Amino acid sequence: MQLTSPSRASGGWLSIPAVIALIVIGANSRDDTVQAVSIILGIVTFFVGVIGGVIGARIVIPSRIEHPYLWIRGAGREFLATLSAAR
């Protein structure tokens, strides 16, 4: 059973090579402008990757909670089939 799509879950992981590349470019550059730009872009890319990874990796999202019931969004049929019937 696959709970999240690979394209959504991998969004955060794809930013890691970009952050590493920006760090290497900034560390090897002799120009102060290139260093500053690569540092700023690296920080922005890092936070975008973290936020994208957290949002993309969500399995189910609660849409409404009233005791004793819970309404959820984002659950596939395979996941719902594993749950016991409501009593």
C-alpha cells in the first residue's frame, strides 16, 4: 500500500542537492557578490525544501473533529479498507 505519491513525498529531498551545490559554489567563489547570492539562495532553497517536504509527506489531513468522530481528507481506498467499521 502506498500512502503518498512519490512526486509529492520527494519534493523536500530534491532540494538537498541544490543546497549542497549552492554551498560549494559559494565556498569556491572569490567574488563577494556570488558568495552572498549563493548563501541567500541556499538558505531560501533549504526552507522551501523543508516546507515542501512537510506538506508533501502528509498522509491524511483532519478536516473536522467532533467527539467521537473524525473526518479526514487525503485517504485512499486502500488505507480506508484497513480501518475497522464504525460502531
